[in-house]
Amino acid sequence: MGVVALFEVIAPPGLCVAPLYVLPLLVASQTLDPRPIVAVAVAASALIVAAALLAPATWIALAERLIALALLWAVAVFRIAQLRRERHRREWAAVVATSREAIIAMDLDGRVREWNARAANLYGFEPAPASTPGTLESMLGTSDGTMRAALRRVLDGKVEETFHDHHRQADGTPMTVAVTLSPVMESAGELVGMSAVVRDVTLEMRAQQALADSEARHRARTSELDDAARQRSEFISMLGHELRNPLGAIGNAASVLRLADPRSARGARALEIIESQVALMRRQLDDMLTLSRSEHGSLELKFAPVAVAEVVSLAVDAMHSHLEASGISVDVAAIEPDLVVWADRFRLGQVMHNLLDNAAKFTAGEGRVSIGCTAHDETIDITVADQGVGIAPALLPHVFDEFSQAEQHVSRQSGGMGLGLAIVKRLVELHGGSVTPESSGVPGEGTRFVVSLPRHRGEVAARPAADAPQASASRARHVLVADDNVEALRALSDYLELNGFQVSEAIDGEHVLQMLEDCAEAASPWPDALVLDIGLPGRDGLEIAREVRARWPTRECALIAVTGYGSSSMAERAANAGFDHHFVKPVRLDQLCACLA
């Protein structure tokens, strides 16, 4: 009786069945899921009906009150669960909205439903879509199908996929992005949509590309350095070969002179060998210096109107003995005397000499070399053709590479250092022209080089005198020679003494000054000429020349510089120091004697 009374206080009789009627209103007002609550209400009604049929009234009233309390608790529990879900959704929405990654939500058809603030900033979208704007591809400006294919794979496999793509912002600015597409699933495992997490990786990709480009350039540069090192090694080996040949001939000829009378036939032949081999080594050094100066922009050209016929004739004359010894004849087509180019006479002659030398190397005995000339309105073409082995068409682009003969067989039948054609190309280009090789690659048909130079329609410049320096007014009898190379000093002294000069020797700059001071103090004969090596140890030749001119300005003495530096700047420095003449080693001794005479 006490329990019944307690429930009567807690739940008055009038409320026993009230929850059954109020329940739909609660469901509607609280927006709860009605299905579980309706099920509970139906079950409670069934219990009440069963209790009315089977139990006394008192227990029926108690059952009504218990069921009413159970329904009230059910409503409260469901409401609390709903509030928790709503709070979770709000917190998750806040996380998405404030994420540093751009997040875009889509439905199963790929249409965009919403995006967060980061996506709006990244792409230039509106803060929130008023309606479904379209597919993700149409919004992001992609057209290559990458995004559409990825969406299809995610839908089919219900798996996450990450890839790179090229998108455009609202203003058309392109960017590279990393996209992660993920399926959105309900708790029951049903696929209800997709999400895209987008990250701008434009700068990262540019950095990676820059790094890849840098590595590629580094590899290319390393390969170039390796090739350069290989070419340098081969060139040093080839240079050693080319220098040993003339040095060997010179040594053999010197040994002959030690045993034979220089005035005999053997002695004369030995002297000719020495002179020819020294001339060969001089040409080799000139080739290397010419190429080096042209590469560094220090090669100075003296331009003047030059007749093509004259240059060709001089080159053929200079090569005549060599070509004749090789059994090669030269056919020169008639060249009009009024065909003139604006050129450096000496360097253009060097071009023709190298082309003839190249033709002779690769033409077998009894061959023929042809030289022709064709005039155009603005240019003149000089052609040198041989009947040699020819050049394979694939190798034509490399025919002007430096040291191109380094690939020859060890026998090196053609000889040379592989600089001739490289020098031809550099010199012709410095003249504003071009040189083109032509060859079918068929042995016997040879190679044809066409040198095209700008035409000049002015008067031909007067041909300069021979290269010998101007002779001094009176014969120089006493000569002071200074060189730190003792053997070169003795050989030069002997040559000058054999030509009638009185020679004094010095091996450094201080020795020269001391000898001059002795001459001045003792009132002994002053030297008529000083032949000074510029590269003297201690005080070099330039310093000595300046001091001589400053200390003894009234003394008549010709100063002649001898140096291994053949640049025009060195000649200018020698002139500024007070030298009257400048010779480059190896010195042509006949020219030096002419200068002293």
C-alpha cells in the first residue's frame, strides 16, 4: 500500500496515460527521431491493456505510473543524445572551417556542396556557396580529366586517393596542388559523398624542378669537364708526339754536325733539317697562340682592302714545296684582280695556308687540290677542294672542333695537332664571314670547304714590306745580350760573333746594370745595342729598360726586347718601357741581325 501511495504522489492518476498522447507533441517539438519513441509508446500501451485484463485496479494504476516515468526518461535520454550530436557537429564544423588545408565537400555526382574558408582563400571563391555551383572540375578550371578519373576511382573502390593536379584560381592564375580525395560514409557504411583536401604545392614543385634542372646542369657540366679533361689529356699526348718528332730530327741533325763538316753535303742537309724543324715548331706554337687569343678576344686584326688573288697566290707559293714533295698538284682558277675583301692580310693568308695543309694531309699521292673563287653582290666565296678520303656526313658538324685529330690511329699518318680547321673557323668569323664543309663521305670525292667573306669595293691596300725590322742608321758593333737561359744565351752570342759583332753576356738584370755602370765609370765603349730577355729573374727586362733610359738618357743605345709572350699588349708595354724593337721567341736570327746592322 505504501509503494502505491508513493507513486500516486509522484504520478497522479490523471497522468498515467497522458504521455501516450503528449508523446507525438514532444517528438515534433524536440525534433527527435520518432521511431524508437513510438515503439516504446506502443509497447507501453500493450502493457497497460494487458494489466487491465489480468491485474487488479491497484496494480494497474501502479503499472501506469511506472510506464509514464519510463517514457519521460526515454524522452530525456534521446534529447541529451541529440544535443551531444549537435555539439559534435558544431565542433567538427569549426575544425573544418578553421583548417589550414582547403577542404571541399561534394555529393556523389561530383557537385560541390560547400567549402571552408581556406578553400575560399586559395581559389578566390565566395565565402560560402548560395547554391550548388557545379562540379569540382568546372570550378577549378581543370580540363585534362585527371580530377574526373580520380573521382570515379574513389566512387568505385571507396578508397582514398592522393595525386597532383593543375588548377586555376578564380582570376585565372595557374597553380599546382596536391589533392586527397576521400569517400564520406555514414555509420551504416553507406557512401553519401566525397571530400577533397587540397594543398598548394606550386612553390614546392618549382623548387623541385629547379633542383632537378640544377642537377641536370651539374651532370651536363660534369660531362663537359670530363670531356675537356679527356681532350686535354689526349692533346698533351698528341703535343708530346708532335714536339718529339721535330726535336728528334733536330737532335739527329746536331749529332751529324758533330761528326761531319758543316760545309759538306751531309752538314748542309743537317742544317736544313734543323731549320725546317724549328720552323715547324714555330708554326705549331703560333697555332696554339692564335687559337688561345681568339678564344679570349685578345687577337687583334689589322683590316685593310686585300685582293683575294694575291692572298691565294701567296698561300700556294708558301705550300708549293710541301705539296710538290707529297705529289699533290694545285689547280687555281683565274681570279679577277678586282675581287677585294676587307681583311687582315696575314690572318687571311693563315686561313688559306691551313686549308691547303688540311687538303694535303688527307689527299693520297698524285692527288689534286682545286682552288676557286665566286663573286656575289655582298660576299666572295673562296673554295678549296681536295680528292681525299672525305668526311662522313655525321662528322661534318664536328670538323671544326679543337683537337679533332685526337681520335686518329696511333700511326697519325696525317700529323698535326688538330688546330688548323678550328683556327680557320675562328679567323673567318672574326672577319665577319663563314666557312662551310661539304662532303659526301665517299673516298676519292674528298672534301670541299667554302669560305664566304664580306666583299669590299675599294682600292687594294699597298702590300706591306717584309717583316724584318727597320735597320738602324749605323752598324751596331758592340752588343750586350742578357738571357737567363744560358744555352740560348751562348748560342745567340756565337751567332752574333760569327756575323761580326762584339758580344757581352749577362744572365740577369742586376748584371746588366752593373756592366753598364762599369762602362760609364771607366769611360769604356758603351754598347751600341742591348738585347734583353723580358723574363729576366729579379728585375725583369722592362724595369731594366726604364732604368737605362732614365739613368743614361744621353747614351745612344738601341734596346731590343726578346720574349716568349707574343701578345700585342706585351709589345705595347715594351715600347712604353723604352724598347725600340720587339721579337718573339723563337727569334729569327737573320731578322735580328738585320735589326742590329
